[in-house]
Amino acid sequence: MQPQFEGIDAVYKSKADNKDIRDLLVKLVPKAKAQMGTFAQKFKGRNPQETCKNIFDYIKSNFTYVADGGEQIIKLPSALLRKKVGDCKSYSLFTASILENLKIPYKFVYTSYSANPIPQHVYVVTENGCIIDVVYGIFNQEKKPTYKYTQDMNVRYMSGISGDCSCDSQMGKVTIISKDKRQAAAASVKATAKKVGKSVSIVGLSGGRALVLAMVKKNLDGFATKMQKIDTNKLKSSWQKAGGDFTTLQSAIKEGSSKPAKRLGFLGKLQKLVKSKGGVRGLGAMTEGEIQAAIVTVSTAIGTALVPAGGTAAGASLGAALAAMYPTIIDMLKQTPATESDIIQGGDDLTLDLVEEGGTATSFSFGTILPIIAIGGAIFYFATKKK
């Protein structure tokens, strides 16, 4: 029987760094183990290898991977089973809770795939070497990392994480499960912003959605024109995954499609990057998570071209929203000629005037609000991960 959803919603730290997230993951193991006491038995195989495969297959078949954005969320198993959506942290905690109950020794593995030693990803490896990284997508395999750190776990040792990974970058709020508290945080941010005379609607993905809408209205890279050709249900589902109102997007598409496309270079650059890594479906093709990470990377690079005052922070916010719209972006890439330039264009006619989703004009000053909402490249820690 599945564990009963407890509805826990607790903010662990309002200003947490990378190590805080890793520490919290370890601290939640006993609670996760307790939730999964009975349900864990359904995964027991004839040997540890078969058990690992049962866990891998269940996660891959029953949950949808969505990377966290500005607020890092760790879902306990009961929440993951109910919500059906999570990222590598929640997947790893779910896996650990089963292995704990079945008394199979394991370790958390933290990895980085760039020159930055700060871990971008976490998965589980058992003592006998079985790799459970569902986000990478291939059972008992892992992508070779640039940096790799491990934390052995068992029922007798759950006190913390040893060693120093130089993981001291500041990140956003870390929450076990979040809904109401995110809304409360949004209200708090807006209240704080008013004190400094700024209108703000860039909490979570809302800033990224505002940028997407502005791009569509200007038909940058033919966004509006291309979106017209995408299946309505797919487009609606993608936009709603980014937290947006579909009627608002439809209005933006109608406005943008009446204008000639202006080349920005986003789709050209993304297409070149994806193809250089094996493409979408070809041999050695990138996983969905890797393409989402590429979307964030390219978006961050174009931030200054779109919002000069916002720079990479604006681009990272845009990337989070576009990554959530993954199916739509893939369909737009298919409509983009292979010969399209990957040179990022700038200029006044490409600079975005942001509008809130409700249609009310607003003034965004990323330079001023950055300290308030702690948005930036560092907070995309697990969002820019992969595998």
C-alpha cells in the first residue's frame, strides 16, 4: 500500500547553499524510510541487482522529471507518489527510502559536468555498484562527470556529509514540499519590492514567463509564427507546466504572428548545441534533461541582448520557463532551418518590454531586485544539471 500523503510544507532555509541542500537530503532519509516501510517491499527482487532495476523502472514509468527553478524542492516519497513530478533530489530520496527498508547499502553520488566543482546532480549507487540514475535514463549507467563526490549511507549513519566540495555559492529558498509557502513568499517579495519603489512579478517562473510572452509578442526567432503550427494541446500543456495561463499565451501569439519574424539567434544557437551533442533522437542523442539544461545555458547567454539591465539573471529566468516548455521548444527546433545563424543578435528592436501575465505593464529592474529574490545562475544548480 502506498504511504499516505502527509502534506508537509516546511521551509528548511530561506538562504541555502549547495551543501545545505545535500545536508537536507541526508536528514530526510529517516522520514522517507518511515513513509515507505510497507510499500518498499514491492520492489524486492531475487537479488540486489533485480531490486535496483525494479526501482529504476518504477520511477521512470510513474514520475515525470521537472528540474527545480529558483526554489529548490525536495519531495518526500509520499509527496512524489501523489504529485508524480520531481527532480533528481526527490528521485534519490525515493530510491534511498526503498534501499533503507530492504537493508541494501548504498551511497548518494553528487556530480558536476562542467569546470565548476559545485555538484549539479545527485543519484544513488548501491554498495555492489548498481547505478540508479533515472534522469540519465539508462539503467546501471552514468554519465562521466568532471567532479564526483560520494556519501556512504546506511541505517547507522545519517549525520551529515563529510568533506568540503567548495560548494559555497548562494542559492534560493530550499523547501521540502512547497505550495502555500511559495505563494506567501511571492507576497513577501512584492511587499519588500514596494518599499524600494519597484513593481515586481518575477517570483519563481513568473519572470521567465513574462520574458517568453515578450519574445512571442515581438515574434523573435519566429516564436509566434512557429507556435501557431504546434498542436494546441501540446502547446497548452507545455505552457501550463511553466505555470502560465494559456489564454494569455494565445493573445501573445496572435499579436506576434501579425509581425515579421526578427532573428534573435536563440533557436539557431540551441539547435547547433543540440546537434553537436548527438541531436534529439539520433545515436548518442541528448536526454530530455540535457536538452533542458542546454535551453537554460543558451537562454542565460542571451540575457543581456534581451534585457540589458538584467543580463544573465534575466536569461536564467527565461531559461527556466523555456525548459519547462520542453516539448514546444523541440517542435520549434524542428521548424528551424539547419542553416539558421547561431550568432546572438542584439539591439533596441530586440530589447523586451516586460508585461505581467494579466496584461498590466510593469517596470522590471533586475539589478535592483536581484538581492531581494536571489535569482541568478547559481540558483539553477539542479536545473542546469545533467547527466
